[in-house]
Amino acid sequence: MSQFDADAARAWVAAAAAAVKENADHLTQLDSAIGDADHGVNLNRGFTAVTAALDGFEADGPGAVLVKVGTTLISKVGGASGPLYGSAFRAIGKALAGPGVDAPTLGAALRDGLAAIRKLGAAAPGDKTIVDAWDPAVEAWDTAAAGGLAAAAEAAAEAAEAGAKATAELQARKGRASYLGARSVGHQDPGATSTALIFRALAATVS
Ligand code: ADP
Ligand code: MG
Ligand code: MG
């Protein structure tokens, strides 16, 4: 795939929704260890609503699709992750003009998504959040972007998965898990784990 267009955006979201559904129990289990046991439930509700919202939605490019995804997540998901992911998808969508974009342009949009997450949640890398998967993913994307969409997305997915795994060693400094202090160490962060699913879904879509 040389251009990421509206159909690709829809396919990414469909793959992410399927992954969230399939892994909902696992995400909720991770959240039961260091949060309030609702992360999988929250995201599954959100992506189910997104799937319904995109059905019959007319879009002239990937940007409109992803803005719709973000707006829906913000309105349908309670909890920290809804506004964070919703803002990210809205920012990605706003950065994508026209009917299709190349790998460097999508990488810049994904970086805008990270900026939106950090602006809203004020988490830095190492705080044991979504940022710990999203930040290495956009770094890896940029490094690989000259090789095209498939190469960039595969590198980003691998980096997000490694980042999510590495959150197990971290002490949480943001979100509910931070209430546990040192007791948050030893558990993988649910939000970083769902971010890895979202980047893996993108890699599967553009491969
Ligand atoms: P809640 O904690 O409100 O129940 P979720 O369970 O859906 O919301 O999402 C929890 C995840 O949200 C955490 O695992 C973490 O990755 C992410 N998160 C929480 N606070 C922040 C923040 N300030 N910045 C980035 N991510 C955050
Ligand atoms: Mg929770
Ligand atoms: Mg909650």
C-alpha cells in the first residue's frame, strides 16, 4: 500500500475494534491488578460505538474517518482512556488532508496524536501510561518511514509492543495506578497494552 486512504482508515479501525473485542478480558484483567478493572469494557464499548458510527458515514478521506472515530470515543467512553484515545484520533484525523497520505505524513499525524495525549494527560515517558507505547511507536515509525507504510507500521507495532511490555518494570505516576505507588511495579499497564493492539492493527492493515 503506497497511500493511506479512507478505506485504509476504516480497515484500521475495524481491525482495532476486533482486537479490542478479542482482548477485552485481558485488558480488564490487567486493569484489575492496578486500576478499577474496566479498561477492556471501556474500550470495547467505545469501539463498538465507533463501528456503528462509521457504518454509512460518508468520508472524503482518511482524516474525516479518524476525526469521527475520535469524537465517538470521547462521547462514548467514560474513564481516562476515552478522552485520551479520542483526542488522539481526532488529532490524527485533523492532520490528514486530502484523499490519501504517504508514510511520512501519517507518521507526523500519529505524532500529533501523541501530542494530544500528552497535552490532555500530562504524562511523560516512564510514567507507565499509554505514552510508553505510543512514544516509541512514533519514533520507530519516523525511522522506518522512508521504507513505506508497511515497513513503518511494522516497526511502530514492534516498538509499541516492546514499550507496553517494559511498563511492567515501571512505577505509575499518572492515572489510577499511581495511587498504588511502588505496588504498581510488576504489572503491565493496560493502556500501553491497548495502544500496542492499535498499532498492531495498523500494521496488519497496511501490510
Ligand atoms: P480509568 O483509569 O479511568 O478506569 P481506563 O481503565 O479505561 O480508565 O484506562 C486506564 C489507562 O489509561 C491506564 O492503564 C493508562 O495507560 C491510561 N492513563 C491513565 N491516565 C493517563 C494519563 N494521564 N496520560 C496517559 N495515559 C493515562
Ligand atoms: Mg480503569
Ligand atoms: Mg474506570
